[in-house]
Amino acid sequence: MRNWRPRILLAKPGLDGHDQGAKVVARALKEAGFEVTYTGLRQTPEAIADAARAIDADIVALSSMAGSHISFCERLKPLLDDAGLGEKLWIIGGNLPKADHPRLAELGFRGIFPSSSRLEDIVDFIRSNAP
């Protein structure tokens, strides 16, 4: 069994003001033994990349309910790459229409969790895919 505790940065992108789900996910991840840093609401792509670099994140996780996830992630991707985080595990959850999943995957998000996802599935995915 691994004693390693991946460092997860959990961020709320853009003008999204709905953070109850992110707080529930953060609690579940902490209870699963992960180290979680939650950024709070209304983060810019630059702030997320800087925060992920500052904590040397193993996983960058976004919670997006506002519907602007594609344009936000298009702006975030090069910043994460430039910060040396391009090979880390990126995941996203929230209000994510199925039609957007292929584009999110193209951008580098390996874990895509729509609002109806089970917390256990998110935890299991991270355990199976964390670097």
C-alpha cells in the first residue's frame, strides 16, 4: 500500500459562484487521505497556475458550474504547461455537457466528472491515475 499523499489543488474557475459541490468534493478527498488545497471562488487561469506551482501540485482539479469551462481551460492549459505541470493529472467536475468531454480531453483533462458523479468514483480515479 502506498503511503504517498498526492497534493491536489482544487480550484473554482472564473465567475463561477457555486462552491458547495467543490467543498463536498474537497472534504471527500481529504477523508480519502489526499492533501487538498482549495482556492475558493472566482479564480483566474493565472492564479490557478500560480497556486498549483506554489504547492507543487500532483493533481490540478477544477469545479465548474458556470458553463465557461471550455474557454477557461483553453486559457489555463498553456499556463499549466509553462509552469511545468503539463504531465500532472488534470481533472474537472461540474456542469459539463457530454458534448464538451472530447474537447476537455484534448486539452489534457484525463478525469471528467459531470455533476452526477459519485464521490467514490472520483477518489478511485485519482488513486488509479495519480502520478
